[in-house]
Amino acid sequence: MKTIIEPFRIKSVEPLRYTTREERERLLVAAGYNLFLIEAKDILIDLLTDSGTSAMSTEQWAALMRGDESYAGSESFFRMKRVVDELTGFRHMIPTHQGRAAERILFTVMCRPGHVVPNNTHFDTTRANIEFTGARAVDLPIPEAADTQARLDFKGNMDVEALERLIQETGAEHIPLAMLTVTNNSGGGQPVSMANIEAVRLVTSRYGIPFYLDACRFAENAWFIRQREPGYASWTPKQIAQKMFSLADGCTFSAKKDAFANIGGFLSTNDDRLAVQETNLLILTEGFPTYGGLAGRDLEAIAVGLQEVLEPAYLNYRIISTGYLGRHIADHGVPIVEPPGGHAIYIDAARMLPHIPRAQFPGQALAVELYRHAGIRAVEIGSVMFGDQARHELLRLAIPRRVYTQSHIDYVVEAILEVNARKEEIRGLEIAEEPPFLRHFSARFRPVSSVGQDASPAADVPGGPVR
Ligand SMILES: *Cc1c(COP(=O)(O)O)cnc(C)c1O
């Protein structure tokens, strides 16, 4: 059969709420053209993030009732630990309320001012938590990742030669750990090959540097390895994931992604001494080590989700359905980051809207137009989010897991193509008000008075990784 169907049927439904174009225009004005400031009830299709937005399965909902809410020694903890131990093989697993809590504990214990932490591309909370300790976060993506149009199988890989140069220049004693983010979220959701993980393992071992995975999307990454990397076609996703983890000394994990949970995460390590320090810190701010800031029922949902996510029928559908959105818009002339990644499609807004200079935020302008036209919410990843540091002007359409059906996605495709057909009419935005930090969450905008005026022409952007 050529048709790939959703590998589930629907037992509980949540109505969508429609708005009219006039209502959306009013809501946009009230929100200062910032989609973070629009209430979720006024969104028809929400592609803001794939984090914590998954639909849980019948087995997960059933497991919630088994949640053991004991303060110490909860049975739910041991059920989750058994699943994580079998999957990762790491000696210690510390539950946390979400991924960034695992990051904060790991970097507080390992990093000091003057330290450097390399990664293929740091996620924004990862970078922020490293920098908060006074250490420096360095991105080392392969050079090809700078070109949004390059179609590589493993565009999320780390530049291993650059890693070795960095170690020699910095001195291994100043590098407390190296990380690989699988899949590379800030790098377009692109996968990392097993060969690249092995190469990073080899280099870090040679210099005695601990190696950690940022494993949020480990299952999607495992599926890409199975489909694209020679030698893995007959492996199960679980076997591939086990091998990925076996090459590392520990990991951070957000259960809001590939564990189909609405909250949760964990920190794992093979280092007994670190685990003691991490557990002490956990108790200080997250909670007792057998719940780590979560309810027992959350631990149950994670335990079940971690098993379901490795089912081949799910992963096949997941990756194909993300690609379906990407191909349908790209093949009709909408420039996307190629090839489609695992959890999201990224539109290259600077390329799509060349009449809007970067100073007038083409990604944000496109986000606003997509909401105005069809009630769809996506997120700008460009100059609004990163200021002068932005390498590209992107609009990310993240796909929540098991939430939307193909007809929802067909609606999104149709809306994007309609917007694309009259894209010359889209006007840029200017900032009316902005806070000192993380302005994308709360800045307010207004449309510029006329197209292209009062702004410098679009700068020719030098190549760099997708942020
Ligand atoms: C989401 C994410 C995190 C942080 O996890 P939270 O649960 O949002 O705190 C870290 N790294 C990557 C790659 C992520 O996608």
C-alpha cells in the first residue's frame, strides 16, 4: 500500500475553535503582532512547538492510574527506571521536571568559568544553562549545515575535525564535557549519523573528555539512521537507540519530546561520583530522587511513552508525515530548510520574501500572515529570536506528535500555498516595544507603513549554522 495512515485511531477528541479573519485581525492588533501573546483558544492549528504537546495513548492514560504518589521509593520511579535502564544502559537515572532542569544540574556540577562545552548545535536552554555557570558554549556543525538548500542525509552531524582543533587550542582540561544533540533541533531537526556519534566518541575518549547526548529526539534520530545509514536497515529502532546511548557517558533528556509526555525529563550518567553530587543538587530544587519534581503518574506516562516511541509503525508515519508537509510546500515553490527534518519544517522566510529586509523581520511577518489567513500558529526563528546573531530568517512549523491528522496538514499546506501566491503583499514589521531579554516571547510589533521603505536593503548573510 502506498498510503501511509496514522497508526492510531481516535478515542477522545478536543474540538477546534474557529475564528473569523476579522477576529484574528483584532487579536493580532491586541497581541502586538506577537503570536506568543495570543491565547491558545484563538488558534486553529498550533505548530508553535512539538514539546509537551503530544497526544497520550490509551496505555499512557491507563498507566496514570497506576501512579504511585509516595514521596520516597515510589513504584512508578522503579517502573520508569527499568525502562530507561534497558534503553540507555547508563548506571544512574535522575528524574527531573523537564530537560532544562537536567541541564542545570549537569552543568552546575561540571562547568566553571573558563570552561568550554562543544556541541553540534546547542539548544537555547542548553546554551543558556552553560553560560549561566560562566562557561562558554561552542557550536560545531558541519559546514554544509550553513546552506539551507543542501540536501544531506545527516546534516545534523558535528564537524569532528573542528572538535579536535578546539580541544587542542583550548586544552582538554578546560573542556568538562562534549555533547551531541540528536536530532539537531536548532540545526533544522536534522539527524546525526551513528558514524558521527562514533567519531565524536573516539576523539573525546582520546582526550579523556566525557561525552553526553542531548537525547530529546533519540527515537526520530534512530529512525533516520535505520533509513539512511548503511548497515542499519535490519536493526530495530530500539537496537539503534541502545547503540547510540552505549557510545556516550550520559545524557540529558526532555520527556516532552520523544516520550509523548506533557512534562518530565531525566539526567543520566555512568559516573558514580557525579551522580552523588547531582542527586544532592536535585534534592535542593527538584525533589527527592525517586520523583525529581514530577508526580508519580508523570513517571508512568514517560515509562510507557519511551516504549511506544520506538514502534516502527509510529516512527515511519512520524518521519513520513513531517516530510509530507515539507515536500508539498517545497515542490510548489516555498523554500524550506532541506531536507525535511524529524519534528518540524522550517520555511526560509528571507528567501520567500526577498522584498522584506531582515530589519523588518520576514519570519515574523510570515508568521503573522499565516495566522491572519488561516489561524495557524508557527514560530519565527531568526532576527526576532536571536537579534544580530541570527544566521537565517526562518519560520518553524513544529508538528505535535499524534495530534493532527493528514487533513489538518493538507489544510496547512493549502494555507501556506495561498499565502505564497500573494506573498508580494506581505508587509514587514517593526518593533514597538521590547524587553531586555528573550524578546521573542513578549516584544510588540507594528506593520511598517509601506513596503521596503525606511530600512536598509537585505544584507547578504554570510553562511553559518541554522540557529
Ligand atoms: C526541548 C529541548 C531541551 C529542553 O527541554 P525542556 O523540557 O524544554 O526543558 C533541550 N534540548 C533540546 C534539543 C530540546 O529540544
